[in-house]
Amino acid sequence: MSSLSTSGTMGLAAPATSSLGSCTTVSTIAGRLERLPMTSYQRGIFAIIATAWFFDSMDLGALTFVLGPIRQSFGLSTSQTGLLSSMSFLGMFIGAASAGVLADRFGRTRIFQVSMIFWGLGSILCGFASSVETLAAARVLLGFGMGMEFPVAQSMVSEIIPANQRGRYIALLEGFWPIGFIASGILSFAVLSFADWRWVFILQGIPAIFVLIVRRYVPESPRWLASHGEAARADAVMSEIEAKVSQRLNGAPLPAPVPQSIDQQQSHGLSTLFAPGYARRTVMLWCLWFFALLGFYGLTTWLGALLQAKGFAITKSVFYTILISLAGVPGFLTAAWSIEALGRKITLIGALLGAAIACYFYGAAADQTQLIVAGLCMQFCAFGMWSALYAYTPELYPTQIRATGTGFASAIGRVGSLIGPSLIGFILPTAGQSGVFALGAGAFVTAALVVLVLGEETKGRTLESISQ
């Protein structure tokens, strides 16, 4: 950077030298990270990020379990209920789009911490909402924090975990979403038995204080530091990580680092998303996220209310929703194995098509047994889809724009999330539940076809090699 301030004939040559030095630093840092064996230190960082993800997922899943009581509390029509349920996705759209750019500009850990403050405050404000308008505004704020957190967490994990285990750990990270969803259901089930829906949101906002743990124990991504020319900080953080890994290995020497091949054409800015080599990936991811999230959130947000419409009491509909969601746990565990054993594409396509088939049978279920079996299959495949989706997305962009690319893909998905619940609110009175689940199935099939035609396999490749 100092060469940029020099005058005379040196000025023209400075950018190339600076770029070359930055590439060398990124190559070295990547090599040092990739050669590290997995120890309790990296797993500890992962556990902290995953715990924050878990709390965030609890807040996101809460509306599924309390939408029925909220609808009764404010006397909402089906279309009004659909619009209310979409408000958090509007916030997630804004949060995801902005967080990616901010995380690539200011760092992963800073934006991750800020996101936790937003969703915690938004959840508590939901509990104190005095009207449906203030509740909708609080849901936008809550969604904004959630939308910020998800793409940044993906980038953080993908940049710390070595290539041979990266997909599995990101899939496991996403697995905390069904666990959080189930935990939210259990909390809602317990709270609704003696209090109203407001206490569900208030209690779920308290864990935002976990931000203090993140601030203390989660380091900034050395890859990000190196890519932004902060060689000294990158080396210091990397040295600290190496020391702690070595300590977990009882002082055993670490394997020799192998510098990674780096594209010397440094990638920066939104235009890179549609530059040669990335445009196809961006189109594929945006279509995938849009249709997958339209189908998933359109169905999941209404799941409790749909069960209630079939004649179940509020508490019973919560119980059945929890029961169905339990299938998400083996779903994400299966995906975590499959994406490393079989690959990202086949896992995604299989999960999406499986979810589509299950949607059809769920909508056509004639009795309670068929409803539960089809629902279990649907959630198994849907949560497996989520794990593969989150593992796949951050791998397709270089470090300089990883959070930006992931954030914008997520933001496009939130457009689908925004449209899905509202669309179902209008479809349900005319086409009935079979029409609702036909819409979900069609969205999943479309997403699978996009991956089949435009997707590329990334299994076993380092982030740097994928970016070539």
C-alpha cells in the first residue's frame, strides 16, 4: 500500500506489485489453513458459530408454531396472515443482501456480532407488539438480523475448515436449523399451555447475549485478512490458530504447509458475480435459492395453521409440527455424509426431488397416519436440501466476494420466502391444501432442474482451486 503514495515512474508499477504480494499472502495463509488437522480447537469455534445459528433458527421457526394464535389474537384473514408471515423474510432479504457486502468489506466476525444484536432485539419487540402493524415491523427487524447472520456464518465456517471436511461441517451447521426449529416448537408447546404467544418471542430473544462469547473466542478469518492486504494481522491470527491446534496435539509438529494456487486477477465488487467464470454460478444459485425457499417457507410457515385447519387444536398442531420436524435431524445427518461421499449436486437434486414427491403425498393425505408419514418424509428431504444448499453456495465464490455472493444468493432466496407464504395465503381459499402442496412440489422440482443443468461439482476441492 505504501508504494501507492510514491511519486514519479514508480506509480504505474505499484498496483501489480501490491496485487502479487496480496496473492502470495493469500496463497500462504490458505496453505497453512488447509494442512491443519481437525482438533477440538476448530470444532470449538464451529460449536460457537453453530450455537448462535441454533438460537437464530429458534426465532425463525417460532412463527410456524404461533401463527395460529397470532391470527386469532388479531382476527386476521388468511391473506393478512400470509402477509404477516412474510415480513420476517422481507427483513431477511435486506439483511442478507447488505451483510454479504459488509462482511467482505469490514470482516466476518464484526458483522456476525451485529446480526445477533438485531435478531435478539427484534424478537423481544415482537413479544411487546401492541398491534399487528408493530408486530410486522418487529418481524422485519428480526428478519434483518437473521438475514445478516446466515451468509456470514457460512463464510466463516467455510474459510476455517479444511477442504476434505468443509462440506460436512457446513452441512452440520445447517443441521442446527432443524434442531432449533424443534426446540422452538417444544418451547412454544410449553409456553402456550400456560401463557400467550408473546412470551415465546420474549424468551427467544434473550440468548442474543451469546454475542459476548462470539466476541471473545471466534477469531477473524485469516483468509479474509490476507485477501484485504492485512498480512501482519493474517499472520498473527494464523500463528495463534496454529499454536492452539498444536497444543491440542500435545505439541506435535504440524504438517508442512503447501501454498495454494491463487488467481492473480483479484476479484472485488458486485460486478464480479456476473464476470466470466462466475455468471453461470450466480444464475444457478439465484434460481436454486429462489425456488427452494419459495417451496420450503411457503409450506413450513403455514404448517401449523394447515394442521389446525384439518381439525387439530392449537397445542396439538404444535405437537404434530414438532413430530414431523424430528425427521429433519436424520435428514441433515444423511446430507452431511452424502455431500462428501457422493457430491454436492447429487445430494441437492435427490433431496429436492424427494421433498417434491413427499409434498404431493402430504397434500393428498386422507388420514392422520398418511399425513404424519408424508410429513416426516417431506421434512427429512427438506432439511437435507438445506444442508447441501448451505455447503454448496459459499464454495462457488473467491474469498474477496464470498460473503457478497452468498449474501445475494440468500437475498434472492428471501424473495422466494417473501412470496411463498403470501401466495399460499391467496391460494388456500380457492385451491385448498392440495393446491398449496402442488405449488411446493413444483418449486422443488424447478430448483432440482436448475442444479442438474447449471451446477458444477465442488467435492474435495479447496476454495482456491474452485475459484480458478
